[in-house]
Amino acid sequence: MTTKRIVKISQNKIYITPGYHFIIEETNLPQTYFSFKGTQDFFWEIEILGYNKDEKKLIVTVTDYNPNEIVGFYEQAMKSHVDLLFFLKFDWDKLVPFLSMHRKADLKYLL
């Protein structure tokens, strides 16, 4: 079983399946200092590092900011209910092209 998945970012929402998304407030990303570009959809490959059943928190990290293969996204399904999508460290140089607004000083804990 692979722990890699594809997520789609569209209009400041992060889709983990075609029908299930998170808004920024449902992640550990700071909405006040952070916004994705809204002009086009984009995809990331993530690795699932863990799932906290009590908090219904999915812990992930981005492994590819420009995956070549995204068809798997459309076949993904939820296995458990998730209330919080928790990202671990980002690669700043790879992340910043996807942002329309950010304050790097306020994002250092994610880098």
C-alpha cells in the first residue's frame, strides 16, 4: 500500500479526493499570511505520514510540487473522516510560485 496521494489546489481549497476538500482554516496553514494563486488549478503529490484518530488529523508532507502523473487523483477515495489537514515542512523555493500572498516571516515554522 502506497502512502502517496495527489491533492488538487483550486480556489484556495485543497482537495484530497475529487469530492472532499479543505479550506485553509481546516489546515495548519496560516490564512492571515497565506493565499494560493487562484488563477488555475494545480496538483501536488503528498505523502501521508500519519493519521491521528482522536483529532481526525491527517499529517502529510509535499513530495512533488509538479507531479507528471495526476490521473490517480480522480480515483482516490476517503478511508476515514478527516477534520484537519496538517502539513509538515515545505520547501520554500518550490512553494512560493503557488502563492499569491504570503509573509515569509510568519511562515518560517512551516519551512
